[in-house]
Amino acid sequence: MSSEARFLESRANQLIAVKPQQKTAEKVSPQGSHGSSPKERKAPRFQVPFTRKNYLILGSGLLILIIGYLCLAQGPHDGFLSLTLAPILLVLGFCVVIPYGIMARDKSVATGTSPGGD
């Protein structure tokens, strides 16, 4: 048996023998593990950053982009649709609607601190 084959076989045996460690999702309180109730140790739930409003704005931005590219593909290539309307729609979609859809927040959601660092 070659040295490579022996090495691979020993490495495979090592990997099989290793037991995966269990990771716990416990929340450690600043006081340590004394007196913490099960509710405090529960991991926080994942919150989706986008709301229905964000998805609607992003969908309308995607629709504007599709219409813009369709206008760009229309002939004649020196006409109003491909030279004027299509670039306006594409810039509007890429530079205004899509970024607004990403950054828009509901008024009911508390943001914590203001972006200005007040």
C-alpha cells in the first residue's frame, strides 16, 4: 500500500471517529448562568427586514425595468421609444424605484437611532 493510500485511509478513519459537537443557541445573560429563566435563554426570532410594501415597490421597479428593456428593443432604433422613453424608464427603475424599495421603512417600525447619529 502506498504512503498516499495509507494517509487517506487514516484520515478517513479520523473523520469517521470524530463526533460533531452540539451547538446550543442559548442566550447568555450579563449576570452569567445564575437565575436565568428559560424565557431569557430562548434565541431571538429572525425578523424579515422587508415588508409587503418593500416587495410591492421592488416588483414595480422590476416591471418598470422590463418595460424599459422592451421599449429599447422596439424598432426603429432611432424612434421615440428606443431613444427617449426606454432610457428614462431604465434610469427611473435602476436609480429611483429599486433603491427606494430597498430603503423604505414602515412608520410603525421603531428604528432605534436616527441615521444622523443624534
